[in-house]
Amino acid sequence: MFLIGLAMCIILGVISLGTLFMPFLAGITAVIVVLNALLGPPNPTDVRSNWFVSTIKKALNVTRFLKLATFFVWTFVLSLIVYSGFNRYRIAQRISVEGYVMTAGGDPADGAVVAFTIKGQELTTVTAKGKFSTKLDLAGADTKAITLHVRWHGIEATKTVDFSGGPPKDLVVTLPAGPSPLRISYFLLGGYTIDFLLKGMIDRRWEEKLSGQPYIIPNNVFKSLSYLASSFSGTFDHDEFLLDTKASNDQNIGNLGAKSFFVGSWRPKYFNRPISRTELQLAFEPNQSWNLYAYGQDKSRLDINSVSLWKFAGKQELSSFSNLPRGYNATSEWIRFYSYITKDYLPPDFCYVTIPFSYCGDRVVASLDSRVLQLRVALIENTSSHPIRIGRFLTRENPTDRLRAREADQRALGARPPEEQDLFPPGILNPGEKVLIPTEMSFVFEKGDIDHLQKLVKSASDVRERTELTSHLPNMGSASLPLADGTFQVAPANLISLSNRVGQGPNLEKEYTYGHSISVDSVEIDKVNYEFRKFDPDKVILHAGDESGSCPYIFTYSASAASWRNLGHILFGRRGKEKESTDEKQLIGFDGRLLIKENDPEVSFLDSMYVRAVNGMGEEMILYPKDAKLRFEDGDYVRLKRGDQMLVHFDIPEYFHARRFSVVVKGYYIPFDLR
């Protein structure tokens, strides 16, 4: 029986446990034989006659020990029979599963994590070129509802699979599109920045403002700008170009006086012309549209030096600044450029002329101030951790070269049919790389001009101010003004007639668009179309994609619109404590109040803040906030989390007539995903 049990044990052990059972069995058998030989009764007769035969008999003699061993062997045989049956049942329940994970664009999702949830436990595998293969133990599970969960580059998908009829055929999990991997920001480039952009000479500090050196798409807007820059250029109007107002001279771009720059994005330092007696006499005629403005708050102390005339310029006034006599620091290219872009249409509030009765030289002159060109661009950045393939853009384009109001241009763009365009030939955009898309050329008044014009318009349209001015003009007395061809006698009666004219209050923040303009409806990323966020100056700019954070936004109050005006972000790129630094932004319509908003998923830390005010003479004054926590760089931060806002007040002295304001802020921000 022992030998039979041993044989059964060998057979079932090999079947159930495989060849690994043989070493184990050999060792157990050897131990049993030795113990049986030692514990069996001796046979003295056989020992002397034949020691070998005696030893064999002892080995085959069934002793009490061998009976006990036989019992345990058969017990083990029965256990192996039960285990073998259970194991074969489990093997019968394990099935092989194969399938594919595809992106929303139809490409294989390589490296996707596939997780099967069975009886509360998760079994995971990873795809290779989109394919996964694994074995599942479905014993005791609800085979009609096996949950399959897929994760790939932050995109997730869940699917319920029915295994009751065996492994499903053609198992495919298609991932959703997920959030856009692009961050879309809008910038307005002005001044000499446009020239450096066209020449490929962007300084590294400007690159930080644009989030790095981007790839510039040479679309029709860029081509139109390039044509204007090549056709209307003039010499540099300063001794050197200062990159940083706080930097030393060795950080400047040296002497650029011999270089040629696009005149459309800057103005000469002095754009004046002489004025004749006939022209000044005509300004006081009733059918003319000249207005009177008096400087200073105290109108009871008026004199001739505090009075000036002004009007919005027509084509006649614009052309009068061409062919100026030698000695006047005017640029013929500048006036040629403005004559060119206004040849079909000159808006009634595009530029303005002033005749100040105070003069620094030997005569009274007329000055021309106009809007300057700014390039609006869309900057897209790959904020994901993997390369993406940029396909076609769905765009609308207005091909006209006529100057028009931006509102009219936006309506025309909306009415144009969308077209597919391959704007990005490289195709692949790596993590952190950027693409710059020129969208339109806009003409706007600079901040100093808006502040100045607001005062001019208010003095001509506000009844109370006109009445106060009229009551004090008779006390001023007559004055003789030196002109190019003699002198002109100004009497209070002449000025009173001008002060009674009711001026119009135009929208000074209105923009005019010139040349081609485009808008982008959508962009194809990895064969999936994503909506392209539109530029909206009245709303806080939100980043698409993973919302990894941008920076707080700053607002000034627009009295004409009775709402807060969004000036864009501050502290851009100061992500993390290690990048804490100062940032400066020009202000439009500053009235002593700044609204700071934090609308992104981040926390902003503001250490200090002040406003830099500059008057017409170039004199500078620093305005500190009333909030004591923002007056000093002391590490005592004002914290703004998503949804927070704060109103900061500043005192503007009445005696300081500033033409430009800029806010300087020190701090940083931390996106939620870094906290």
C-alpha cells in the first residue's frame, strides 16, 4: 500500500505542481527508507550470510513507522487530488484578454495604463503602441459588468465590458479629447518692440514678457506689417535705446542713431510746425471747430501761458505738417506714413492738433499728436509634458487695407466664411515651445495722450467747467503772441467765444484696425479640433489647457464705460518664490485706484506696490499706496487666492500734472499644482 500510495503521490504531484515536485518527493522518500531500515527488527542470520540482502529485507519490512508513513502518504494523495481539481477549475476561469486604446484622434495611445477592476481588486497592464494583453481570473466575479479604466497623459476613460460570453472581440477603448494642451495668451506689441520682432532681435527681457522666443507665423498680417515697415522707416530718434530704465549704460543697445526703424509705431520727440497770423485768425472764426483749454485747477489765476487751442485733425491739418521748414524736428517719413494709411479714410478722432500759447522758443507753434500702431498677437504654448502635433487652423480673414474701426472689423470677420490653413509647418510643438500668431494691426492713443485728451474733452464739453472758465477770462487781459510772420493780438473776447463752443466727447479708447486681420476659430491638435479662445479686453484672460497658473490681473476704472478696464496680467512668469521679482505695467485711465484680481487656480503673493507718474517735462513722482502692507519690500505679503480681489488707493497731488502712469509690483505666484 505504501508503494501504491507513493506512486499515486508522484503522479498527482507532477500533474498538480509540475517538475518542481520531484526533488521534494525524492528527499521525503529517502528519509522514510532510512528511518525504516534503522527502526526495523534485525535478522542475525542474514547479516553474516549476505549483508546486502539483509539490508534490502529490512528496507522492505513494513514496520509500525512505515504504516504511519503510508497513512500520511495517502492523506497527501487525497489532498493533491482536491488541490488539482480546484487548480484546474481556476485555470478554466482565467481568460486571455486583448484590446486597443486609441486617442480621440484615432492614433494608438502608447504607454496607456489599463486597469481591470474585479471583485474590488485592480489588475493593471500597460499598452505597447496602443495594444494591451493580459489574463483575468473571473472566478466568482460578475462577468457581465467588468470595469475597465484607462489613464493616458492626464486623460481618463472608463468602460464596462461583458465577459459572460467569453473574451470580447475587437475590444477598443477610445479616449476623450480632454482639455486643450495649449495655453493661449494675447499681447499688444508697440514701439520699437515691433522693429525688433521684425528684425529677429528680440531681447531676452522682452522674451520673458512673451514667455520665451516663439516661432512667428508669417501670415498676411505679418506680411502687411513687414511691407509698411520696409516702406516707411526713419532714423532712430534718440541717442541710444535703453532696455531697462534702472540698468547701467553698458546694458543698453548702444548708439542706434544710424539704424532705420518703422515710423508707424513711434513718433518724433517734437512734431511741431510754425503757425501764421492768418491761420490763427481763422481759428477764431465761428465756423471753425477749435476748442479752448486752460491749464491749472485755479481758473482765477489765468494768464496767456496757461491757455491753448486744440481740435481733432482733418486731412487738411494732417497735410499741413508736411514740407516743414528746416530746423523743425519733424520726420517726413512719419507724415508720409499717416497720409498713406488715411488715403481712403481719416477717422474724425484719429489725431489732434494743439496750439499752446506758451512757448519755449521764439514763436508759438502747432503740435500734432496721433494714434500709434500696435500689433496684437496670440501666443500659444504647449503646457503639456509631451510633444503635440499641430494640424490645421480654422481661421477667418478680412483682407481689406482700408482703415476702419475695430468694432466694424470684428463684425466683418464674423461674417467671413472660415477657412482651413496650415499655419505651422513644423507640425510638432514640444513641451514649453510657443507659436506667435499676428492677428491685427491696431491704432490707439498712448496712455499719456488719453489722459491729456480726457482733460481737453472735459473742458470743452462740461458745462460747469466752461462756465467757470468764461467767468475768469475777462480778468486775464490781452496778450501779443509771436508767430512765424509777425505777432497776433489775443483779446479775452476771442477766448470767450471759443469757451462757449460745445465740444464732443469721443471714445478715446477706441481702436482702429488697418490691413489684413484674422481670427482663429479652432486649432487641430493630434487630429482633434479645439476651440481657440477669443481675445476679450473686458474680461480676465483665462488660460486654456491644464490651468497651471498665470498671474494676477490689474484693472483701472473707465468712467465713460462705467466699468473696470482690464489691463492684463502683472508678475507674468514669476512662478514660484525663487522667481520673485518686480514687474512694471503702463496704466490707462488711472484715477488713483487699482483693482487687483486673482481669477486663476493659484495664490499670488504681493510684497510691495507703487505708481510711477511722469509729467510732460519728464519729471517723475512716486505715488505710494495707502495700504501699509504694500508700501515696503519687507516680506509681509498680501495673499490673493482664486476669486480674491483688492482695491488699492493712491493719492495724486493736484499740482503734479502727470501724462504717464505705470504701476510697479514686487511679488510672485504659486499655481495650485505646485502647493
